[in-house]
Amino acid sequence: MRISSKGDYGLRALFDLAQQYGKGLVQSEEIATRQGIPVNYLNQLLITMRRAGLIESLRGPQGGHMLARAPETINLFEILTALEGPLLPDEPTREDLAPTMPEDHEVVSEVWVDLRTRMERMLRETTLDDLCQRKRQRTGNVMYYI
């Protein structure tokens, strides 16, 4: 699996919006500056994320972007698949090569299935809010809830 700049920049943009959640609309130029993302590329990614239902956007001089849902309801799997498509193919073998040892093929296939399952579980269990909490822990701004 390889995450392209599309997935990396898109995740960083949504992480930025998660940190601004509840504060109103955020202009793409602000996100681009804070995250070091070229603004034109960011605008393309924002369109993709809006179409995927991850953000809402308002055009115009007072416009901007915000998360469509609370950060704790948006997981990394949803984000990355919206931006990148499937992260691992269902069957990562070449169709033109018939295995001469089917048992070997099955063992290796089980490894790929296990890898995909573990990766998907981790990405599904990690939300934008989790990333915000990690950042707060690093900067010492931990919020405690009772």
C-alpha cells in the first residue's frame, strides 16, 4: 500500500478542519498555509471530499469549508478510500501467472487478507478526533471529560 500526496494532503486538510471544528467556516487559503499544501491542489481535493460527504463548502467572499460531521464520526478509512480508492486489492496476485504450487499461493493470499483486515480495522478505529487528541497530548493541551 502506498498513500499518494492526494491521500496525505487530503487527510491533513481534514485534520486541519477537525481542529477548527465548531469555529465556523475555514477558507482554503488558511488550510493551505497551515498545512503547506499548494492551494490549487487543495481546492481539487476539497471538491472530492465535498462530493464524498466529508465536508460542506460555501462559496463567496465569506465562504469556506467545514466538516460535514463531527470529527469523532469521520474515520481515516473513510477519508483515504474517498481520496485514494481501495487501499489494497482484494486479490493482489497476477492473473496471467497460474501458481504451480496452489498451497503456496493460498498461504501467501492469507497473509494479504490478514494485512488488509488489520489495516482496515486500524483505519476504521482511528477518527479525526483521535488525531486531535494526539496533537493535544503532544502540545500539553489535554482535555479531560467526566
